[in-house]
Amino acid sequence: AGKMLVERRSRRPLPGAAAMSAPSGSAVGGILSSVATPLTVLFWTAVVCVHHATDAAAAAASSNGTNAGNAEGRSGGGFGGSISWSLIKDTLQGTAIRAVEGGPENLQPIDLLFCGVLIVMALELLSFLIKRSGTWFHSKLIPVRGKHLDELSVKDQLFIAMNRIATAPFVYFLLRYLYHEPNAVWDPRKMTATNVLLPIPIIFVIYDFFYTLLHWALHIKAIYGYIHKHHHHQKAPSRATVDAINVHPVEFFLGEYNHIFACFLYCRALGMDLHAATTIIFLVIGAVLAGLNHTRYDCVISLFGVTLYDSKVHDVHHRIPQSNYGQYI
């Protein structure tokens, strides 16, 4: 009877598990429509700001009697006509040039806004891909043994929104650190296995070592109720990145900037070269694994018979908090 009870519980479906099944047109459309409107507004707000900045510069040049013809061409002769992909391309090129010439500190407020919007859009796209990855790769589902948080509260939505927005300044400070780091390499022509591939596993080990200590500290009884308890309202995570970043902003801040600390230790403590491309790979892989940790997908990564990553490990942590404090390893 006990065995039958365990089997019945292991087969208990996830509330709303239809969203994890084969994607239908309406399901995909619903996900896209849920993020399309706010992201579109943010994106075109940035573009419009760039448009006005371009027109202002053109007007100033025209009033000074210099380069009037070019100014008219840049302004496009109208509000709607100037918003185009060529403007977006020019904006990206201008942002890149200012960043290369003077570093992240040389970026203008409109550059930061534009890049921030692109980062948020990239995160939403990545979240969508993670949610659907298990269906595409026919992954097995982890049985639901904890209580699923069916409805997100206002507090949940607020924390998720705050942490999404906080990702943009984190990327800025990461790039700012790398720009001034003597052991950081930026030249694409100097990419080698030792400064691109070798650092990845080492940085993951460094990151997870300190994340494990941080995570353990957040479970100390005197601290737990103020910060980390919020994340454990979800006993059976299923929303990928949404459930992953549904944490107290203080916890999100500490976890994100631990990435910079890991890169710093690799460069300074170990005295190793680190290519900027490696940090992008590190962040993308980390985001994917953290997202998979908060799905029902049974994802395991092994090398020579040694398990390096298993999404079930973090799922157990959500049910049994005093266990499995690591994020990735």
C-alpha cells in the first residue's frame, strides 16, 4: 500500500501542466503576447528618444549654418518616417563606438537606456526558449512532490519586475569592470582556448563555491525569514526564469554580482587571462541552467560518467530547503 501511495504521488500532475506539454499555437501566442506589449513599448520608447536626440543634433547644426543638408537627411523629415531599422543600426554603431573609445563610462544616458531594453528583450527570449526546450528535446518531467505556486502575488510580480530591471545595470558594471581589468582581453583576434574555453569550468566552480556559502547563510534561521523565505513559497518551480528570479531583490543583487566576483578572482587571484567573450558564454550558460533548475524538465549533464549538473538537485532543495545549496554543480 505504501508503494502504491508513493507511485500515485509521483504521478501527480503539475497544476497547469498543459503549459509544459507540446506547444500549441494558442499557448505560444499567449506567451508571446504576454511579453510583446511591454517590451515593444520599452523598445520603441528608446528608439523614439534616439530619434529626438538625432533631430535635436540636426537642428543645432542647422541653426549654426553647418551641415544643414546632412542634418535634414538624418532627421528624415518626419516623426514616423525616421523610426527605421537604419536608425537602430546607427544607434548601435554609435553606442559601440562610444564604448570602445572611452569605455562604459563614456556611454550617454540614451545609450544605457537602449542597451538596457535590448538586455531585457534578450532575457525574455531566453526565458521563452528555456520553457520550450524540454518539449523540443522530449525531456522527461520531474514528478511533482511539493505544492506548486499557481498564482503569483503582487509582491511576486514586483520582485520579478525589479530583478528584471536590475539585470541591465549589472551587465553595465560587469563590462565596466572588464574594461579596466588588466587581465581581460577584448580583441577578437586574440581569442584562444586558454582565455576562452579554459576559464569556463573554473569560473563556474568559483562562482558556485561562494554561491553555496551565500545560499547556506540565507538559510540561517535569523536571516531566512527576511530574504530567502520568499523564494521558497514555490515548492515545485515550473516557470523557468520567472520562478528563478522570483527572489528578494537583495538576494538577486548578491547572486548576480557574485558573477563579477568570480571573474575578479579568476583574473587576480589566479593571474589568468580572461576574454570578454567568455563572460558572455558564462552568463548565458548560467542563465540557461538556472532557468532549467526552475522547470519540471529532468535535465542531466554528465562527462565521462560524472554528473556535472542535474536539475532534480535544485528541485529537491525547493522541497527540502536544508539541502543542495549549490546552483549549478
